[in-house]
Amino acid sequence: MTTSFSLRTLLRDDILEHLPELTDILVSCVNGGASVSFMLPFSPETATAFWLRMAQSVAAGERIVLAAADAQQRLVGTVQLITDQPENQPHRADVAKLLVHQNARRQGLANALMSRLEAIAREQGKSVLVLDTATGSGAETFMYSVVGKKPGKFHAMR
């Protein structure tokens, strides 16, 4: 089932404006078992501090944050493209924190976020994307069954 949603790139000020929603997404995902570099117990304060750091990173040009908004324009999902790479790897970027709020799953948001992220990566001249996930996790299954890419294998960007 696909519901109406929109995708957009978040700038520093957008992250600050939507801090409560972004915090809620991260708390929902981590407390729901997502393996995204945080440990339980996980607090909203920790999530807010994370997003404040991400706002600074976006302002510094180190990463791009994409967000999905529902029909009421409430943010319900995010993904990040880390473009700040070593000098000898201008062709590479890292995918980080693909997060969809537990209440907004199974609507195609993660797939749409990844498709848009890949398009932006191509526009930025990136030909290699790296996504780190836990073997046997829901993220690994998602990448293979929904996005169509087998984790741990090289996939040329089209």
C-alpha cells in the first residue's frame, strides 16, 4: 500500500525547524530495534543531540539529509548521503541512517528515499555508494528484497 508522501532535501535550518519530528523518527527506530549505532536505553535527548550534530554537518557540506513527509507534511523518514570523503575517493559516498518511523512503514518510503539518494549521488559525481548494515538484519533483507541489491556485493550505479 502506497500513501501520499513527498521527498525533500533538508538544510541546516530545516533540521532545526523539524527537530521534534526528526527526534521522534530516530527514537521510534532505535527503540524498535534498528541497528543504527545507538544503544538501549535510548532517550529523546540523545536523539536531539544527534540531529543537532547532523545540522552542523549539513551546514559544513559534509552530508546531505533527505526526508520523507506524509500528506500532512509531517516528517516520517530520513536517509543521509555522506559526501565528505578522503581526497583520493571523490567517487565515493556513504549511505547512513535510513530511518522510517514505525507508524509509516510499508508505504514505499524507504525505497523512494533510496532511489532519490542514488539520483543525488549520481548528480554529485558519485559512482560508489557504501551502506553498512548488520548481517541478518531487517535492513539487509530490505536492501535485497525491496531495493534489489544484494548486501556485500558490488553494484554499479546506473
